[in-house]
Amino acid sequence: MFDELIDILGFLGALGDYSYIDRLGNAIDESTMIESLKDAIRMYHTVLNRCKNNCYEVNEGEYIVCVRVEPDKLEESLNKLLAMIASKPRIGQVKLAREIATKSYARLLKIRNTKCGGGST
């Protein structure tokens, strides 16, 4: 349901930046969840600017494919999540945040194993 957000979080995690997934997974209220997602989306846009030929260098000579999310799909996914967060009691929000974080950790393994041939060639 929130695949685009999970893709973004998983991509950042595949780059070695787990902080956004951790913050979301540890969120205990609506505002912390929203701030975590906002910061992750902002970092995602920053990272995309560093992608060359759809590849991102994670270590010297080691590249992974940059995850591309359609802006309209991201907005739709985010709007659905925000509506769901607003409609749930706090315990439901916490469970949802942990579910998305767990799925993001699973997704990062798939993303990390999607290698680019030669990076910027």
C-alpha cells in the first residue's frame, strides 16, 4: 500500500543510512512519524542528484541502482499514509510505523543486491 515510501526508506538504508527507518520505527506519535518521512523524502531527493547513469556509488567501485519513484505515486502514497495515520489511535499509529520500518528493512536487502554494471560509464 505504501510501496513508494518503503522503496525510498529501503533505498536510503541500502546506502547505509538507517536513521530514517529507525526514527520511523521508534516513533511514538503522529508528528514524529511525519517528521521522519519528511526528512527521508528530502534526503532521497538529495541523493537522486548524486546518481550518475542511474547508479549510486556506495563504496569505491561498488554501485547500486538508484531507486526512482514517480512523483505522483509518491504523493498518492504519502497522502494515503497521512490519512491512515490521522484516522488511527496512537497505538495504531505506532504499529503502522513499525510495520513500514520492518518492510523497509526487508526492501533494502533487495535494493542492495541490485548492482549497477560500472557506475558512471
